[in-house]
Amino acid sequence: MICTGCSCLCDDVEIAEGKILNACERGYRHISKYMENRAKPAVEGKEVDLDRAIEAAIEMLKSAKNPAIYGLDTSTVEAQKTAVKIAKKLNCYIDDNSSFCLGEFVEAILRKELPSSTLEDVRDKAYVIVYWGTNPYHSLPRHLSRYSYYPRGAKRQRGYDEDRYLVVIDIRKTEIAKLAKKNAKFIKVENDLELVDSFMKALDGKAGKYDVAGVLREMKKADFNVVFGGLGLKYGLRGNFKAFIELLRNINKFAPLYFIPSGFHANMRGFNETLFEAVNAVNSYSFSSASSSPEFAFTELLKREKIDTALIVGTDPIASLPYEASSKLPKIKKIVVDPRKTLTSRIAEVVIPSAFSGIESGGEMVRSDGVRIKLKPIASSEFDDVYVLKRILEGL
Amino acid sequence: MPLTPMEIYKLLPKTNCKKCGEQTCMSFAFKLINREKKLEDCKPLFEDKRYELQLKKLQEMLKPLAEATETGLIVRSEKCNGCGNCIVVCPVHVEKDPHGAGIGKGPSIPDPIYRIENGKLVILNMHACRRYGKNRILCVVCRENCPTDAISFLEG
């Protein structure tokens, strides 16, 4: 089966003798506990049947003045496409978690501003592997062993201690920074923009605040190097993405260096690509003004009290958003489509149960590097995100 | 604390009485670690009350021996998060399973040394380990690449 616990989408997970094999602890918990704490269809806190809940949701969306659709990062591409159609029909806002996650990097890749590659190529060819502002030990546990540093690739047969060079850039000595021993470098960074500047200076042969000339020398040795960027890099750049894009462009003049975002929900990139195909924007899109802007991010809409109804699919904003935004949620009407009971579904006007993508329902998801993967569910469900969203679309 | 013959020797009677069948207390300490002898073989330690405190310390010290495998390997599963670094770096896996564990996937051979079961590392076939048997070598690759120190060996 395909594990949908994180955006690695590991395809070697097996179930045999009542055990889940090869999945990391995160994947094991995701797969083994899918039956726990399941949601039931409800309207205004009272349990109803599924049809009644869907009808109530349709009524609510029809009467809404400024609705928004939010979430969808753990749904399949098919469900995301249907959600985009709903947003178009309602002429409303649509957003996912990438507006405060790695959406900017995915957008830069889709607009071909950042060169990117696949994880299979990284495994087979990569020499210098940089983890910048990300700790895959927590977010993508099998990333190093599955795709990047440890496996022996087609052109990297001698293993990690001779054929790879690991660079970890972080503000603290993380778990993976401890693995940077031989043929490796850990850069403890205080200001990411100063580090970008140090790289730029090192390219011209000058010394900057951080000693990075050695890393560039290693990059020049190989024909394939890669940077995995995470949230630490995004927020460390403080909105100055151009400086980072410029840095990669300059390094690419000397040595091929690719960028892959790492550390997000199973199908966040799928949402970005689906919306990009439809409207040429990756997130925070308003169909009524036909444009994308940081102002249309779900958190901003909540803070400015611009919406009156939200269709929330597969995410728990009460638990995940900061108080400033989540405290506004009780003021608006909420329709929650989620397989599990969540804090948001407790206060939602309409709750519609769904199925776990990859476990109970099939479809397609997009891995962090943009490779599309067909899910192989191990159980079945009468309804899933696609069924619920299609019913809503038809009802509208 | 690493378990070394010297640390054990310091707590033994150091009389070289030969009652255990060994020539010296030092060689007895070596055999204790290799599990060829048991602490009970040292009779003065149990009979003489002078060594009571030392005996207690020794028993405490040798506790990890009981939970370790034949190669001295200890896996603390509460620390393991199933990242699988140890499986992929293991030289035996790379040799026997170049298209499975060798390239980062889960092991595809029937008797791998390690496997991740239910999100935790499980030892399946210790006999294939390079630390096992007569021609053993002190390989520590899996321990070196464990991000949480879930893998340790008796010698430290």
C-alpha cells in the first residue's frame, strides 16, 4: 500500500501477519489507528443521516454571502479538483495550509523559477545534499534512508560516507544534524539571509559571516546537488524569496543544484498543482476577484472577518491555527468534512464524515517532488471526499 | 556507561584464586562480557561477606547483558521512530539485498537482520550480523546512524 502519513508517500509499506511492515512510527500510527474516533454526520450538534447533513451543507453554502473553502491537503487530487469546481461555482475563496506552509516554494518551482528534480534522481545521482531549515526526523522520518543520504543510488554506489556530502542548516542541533559526521557539515544559522549573503560572497571568492566555501567546493565536484528546504528556510528568508532564487541561479552557473520542498501534508503539492492548472495560482485564491493575494489566505480572511461560512475539508483549524485566527471561527458557520472527530467538528454547524485517502479510498496524490502516485487502499468506504464534494457540487 | 572488562575487573576480588577455572580475574572479566562465564562462577564473591557491596554493583552493571543479543546489541524501542537508517546502512543488507534495503526500500530478503514492524525496529536474524560468530568485526554502522541513540552496544 501507499502510506499517506506524510508527503514521502512510501510505496513499500506492507501488511503481513497482522503487522505493518516498513512504515515508520508516524506511518504506523496513521494506518493502524484509522478506525478510532470516527466522525458521524451531524447538523447543529444532532446526529442525522449522511444525506440530511449534505443537504444542510448545500443550503448553508447557497445562503452564504462570503464563503471560503479551506483544507484539502490530505484529500486526493480528484477531491481537490471537485473543490476547485465548487469554489468556482460559489465564486468564493479557496485556500489550503500551503499559504502558511511551503506554497511559495512550490509556486516558484511550478513557474520554473527554481530548478527541481525527483527524489529518485536524488537517490541515484545526488552528491551534496542540503537540508535547510527542515528536520525530516519529525516531519518525514524516512526521507534520509529512503530517498536522499543513505541509499546507494545508480551513480552513487559507495554509500553515504564516500559518495554523499550532507549539509544540515538549522538554528539548533537537530536529530539529523547529529548525523552530519564524516563528509558532512552542520551550519548553525542565526540569520538565513546572512547565510544567503555568505554563499553569494563565497561565489565571488570573498569571506562572509558563515564559512560556506567548502560546501561550494564540494558542489563543484558533482553534476547533481540538491537543497531540501523547509519551513525554517521560508520564515528565515522573511519574505525575501528573490534572494534565495537568485542564489540558486548563481550556484547553478558553477554546479547543478536542484531544489525540493520538504515537510508538509501528504498531498499539499497536489492542491498547489491542481489550483495552478485551473487558475495559475497555488493558494489563497478568490474567484470573485479572479486573483490570488496573501490577503485571501484563510487565516487573513478570518482575522479580518471577511467570510461568513467555511467549508473545511480534512483539517482542524481550531487545533492548528494561531489563536488570533482560530478565535474568529466560532463567529462563522462551519461545514466540516473529515473522517475523524476534531476540535473544529465539535463546534461545527454541519459535520460530514469522510474516508481516509490511501487507506479507505483510492485516487491520486502528488509527492513533495511532484511525482504523481496512485493510491492502493486496503479497506473500502461507501463515501469519501470525492463523493461528498461531488454531491455538494451537484446540489449547488 | 560502557561495559568494559576493566570496569568489571575493578569490582572482582582480584585474588586470582582460580576457583572459576580461569587463570586470572581479568580473564574471568573478559569471559563474563562474552557470556562464556556467569557471575555465579566466582565463588568468593558470593561466599565472602567482604565483597557484598561489590557484588551488588556488579549485578547492577551486568543487567544490560541480559537484554542484549549475542552480538551485544541493545535496541531501545521507546526511542526508535522507525526511520530505517540502520536497515539501509547495514553492509550485510547492502550485500544481500542490493535492490531492496540497499536502495532505501524495506528489506526484500526473507531473513534480514533488522526490519521495521509496527513502526519500531525489530531484530530478526542476528546470526547474519558482522559482529556475530568467530570471525566477527566490531561494526557499529547502525549505531552511528541512529538519530535518537535507540541502538547501543554493550561496549559503549
